[in-house]
Amino acid sequence: MHEPSTGNATGLTRRRLLAASASAAAVGLSGCLGTRDGPVPAPTVTSDRIDDGWRLLDESESTVFEQAYGPVTVRALEHTLIYEYVSVAEALAETFDASGSPVVFFATRIDLRPALDGLPGGVGRDRLMAEVETAAVEAYRAQLRNAGIEDLEEVDEGTTTVTGGHTATSWRFEGEFAFDGELPLPDGSTTDVSEAVDVTGRLAVWHDGTDVLVSGGAFPSESITAVLDDALPSSIDADELLESIADAETAETLATDPADFDEELSALMVSVE
């Protein structure tokens, strides 16, 4: 997908490359092309959906990587927001005393210092974006593991259009979210439930002309109630059981159609700026 770009490929001599990097640094000091001093601003989720049912779990800032491109050393600094869908997390905690959630969303702003966009002919841009994308995928896997989602496999790569008309590289993943606990049965006994719900994950990375933005998340590929129904004795209906041991809202949440989560996550991902 990416074509590496090197100083030799462009015919630049070492002297010219040094001059170009100095020029890029000067441009960076002027505040253009994404180079700034101080903390990296938090990404902005412009969709109103983020205020309806989602809660901020964590906020972090770190150095993604520090990489030399010829005589120029680029630092990639990030600011990340991680959210979970409240109703699903609470329904799982109430029903199974489970931690984590298969419905998560995150947004990241990556600030490149200095921004290699300032180099003549875009020297190093493709290589730099490849580094950023690799780091984003690794961070994404780690974030989903922290949410309890395991065995993540990449199944598709393409592009999508995000806020501002920018084109993002996008990926689709598949994984599993395991949960276990005891459920009371109508006869007064209990049954152990240890199951895994299939999960769909999405990730997008793009350059908005200033920073690199990353958005992603995951949601169940099947309703949690359907997974429970397969795990319970054939004589017991999962919907009826959940309605008898939990409130109506919890039962409804666990029966949510995956398409609803897909729509929710997709709208949030493209709204990051």
C-alpha cells in the first residue's frame, strides 16, 4: 500500500537533504503543518452521539515513537480518549459480575514533530505514515485487550471518508469477548455460563493536513442474548430468563441488534477531528 521514499530515490544529496530538514524545522517553528510546542490537544468527537450513552474511561498522553529519517529525527506524540458504552458494561456487570465491555470507542490525535510534510516533494511522508499506521494498529490491539477482547485478527483493509472529506486507511478485525458467571434458573438452581461473543473491530487512520488522527472501536457481531440462548438448556429461553433476573433495560441491552452498535460506532469514528 505504501511506497517507501528515501533520499537516494529523490536524488537529493546529503547536503540538500540537510538543508531541506532545516527548512522544515523553520516551517515547524512558525506553527504550520502540525508542528507545535507543548501538550498535544485532545481529539474532538464532533458527533452528539458521544454524549448519549458513552462515558470516558481513560485519557492518556505518550510518545508513540521516535524515528530518524536521514538527518531528521521525528517524534510522534499522542493524546488518546477511550470510551465505553455504559449500558452494555453495566448490564454485563449486573448479570455476570463481568468486567470490561465488547462495545468500546477511542479517538487519538498524533502530533508529528517536526512534520515531514515540510520536506520538498514530501520526502519521507509515505514511510512516516506507514510507521504511524503500524503503531496505531499495535495500540488498537492493546486497547481492545484491555477491554477484554481477545484473538483479534485483521480481515479487511480499505479506505473510508471522514470529517473534512479526508480519506482514511481503514481496517476491519474480528475477535472474541469472553464472559462467565452464574445464572439463576427458574427451578431455584444455578447454571455456570462461560461463553464468548464474536466481536467486530474497526480502525481508521488519516492525516487532516495538520495532525494524524486515529479512531476505532468494537462491538458484538451477535446479540449477547443469542449467545446465552445457545449456552442454556434447550428448555430455557434466554430472553425470558434475563427478564426474570434483571430489569427490562438490562434485558433489552443484552438483546441489542449488532447493526445498532455498528451504526453507532461508524458515526463516531468519522466524526473525529
